[in-house]
Amino acid sequence: MSRSHGLTGEFGADAWAAPARTPLYYPDAVTLVPGADRAALVSRIDTAAPGATIKDSFADLDLTEAGFHVLFDAQWLHRPASAPARASDLSWEVASDPATLRAWALAWDGGDGNADLFRPELLDDPATFVLAGQSADGRVLAGAVASRGDQVVGVSNVFGLDGGPDAAWPGVLDALHRLFPTLPVVGYEQGEDLAVAVHHGFEPVGPLRVWLHSR
């Protein structure tokens, strides 16, 4: 997502970080190992601009002295490679052109005014797959974003206009199983969305925490 907005992050020994503010809803830094150096981590991001966030992947940092507060806690999720328990009544495809991506973004956004987060440049990333669940008349009614890795496929931004994530997950999982039949699916959720994901075969495997800079 950052690259599609012209931003380049950098991998370090203990974290990925972007030196300039990342797009809305996307972290400025993500820890990669437990016990990351807090001072070094904060120094790698822009805390002068409002809204900087850090994804504390192991929920083991205290960033309050650096001016952060906890935005939310969540659970990492893992689901073995397998087909969903029930079928979807939508037709699912990978968005491959700007028009389909735009329709997906407008459906995901739900009128909040943030659809422009998903730019056409995102389609150029060979590891990113925007999954669109369409009705018989071609309207996007559900979707998700998949990120393929060497050993797993990550999934985020799961939504359903009718029935929420619970209605979307069967189609998302079926599309992922067709695209990557041997890869487990991973992601994270919180609250009611966490319970829904567990219902669809995911197992919580550890905590994470997102911190928001507030001064």
C-alpha cells in the first residue's frame, strides 16, 4: 500500500519502518521480532505529523513515554490451507483493472470518503490480490485484500455489504484456496470480527497491539 502511494519503507533487524507518514489505516512501523528497541523504532518514523502508528506485533512494548497510547489490541490468526465449510452465493474474482478496483474501493469504503486509498498502482504489485465478490448484475458486494508470502497468504480488509464479514468469509476463503491451495491463511482481527473469523476456521495464535502517537 505504501509503495502505491509513492512511499518506500525500510526493513531493519527488528522492524519495518517508513520515514514519512504512511496512508490512513496503515502503520508507520511494524515490529518483526520480540523486544524491539523502542527508541530506535520511534526514531525511524515521522512523529511530527499527526496520526503516526506502530504495529507492535508481539504486544510487548511500552511506548507511552514516547507519546503513544494504545489504539487497539487484537489477535493474530492462522487457518490451515483448506476450502471453506460453506459456499458463497457471489462470483469472486481478482480485480485486474482500475475500474474494478475503484468499484471495490467504493464498496469497501461505504461512503466514508477514503476510497482513494486504493490507487491503480496497487494492481502492479505481483504479491497483492484484491478479491471482489460480485452479484449477478456485477455489483461488488464483498471483498478482501490478500498478500502472498513464501509460506503463507495474509488477508485483510474483509468486508460484506450484506451480512458483514460473516457473509464474506466463505467467498474469500474459497478464492484464496483456488489461488493458493497449499498456503495457510493468516491475518489479525479484534472484537466481534475476531469471533467471526474463529467461526470460519481461524485459530488465535498470539496478541498484537497498535499504538497511536498522541503528542
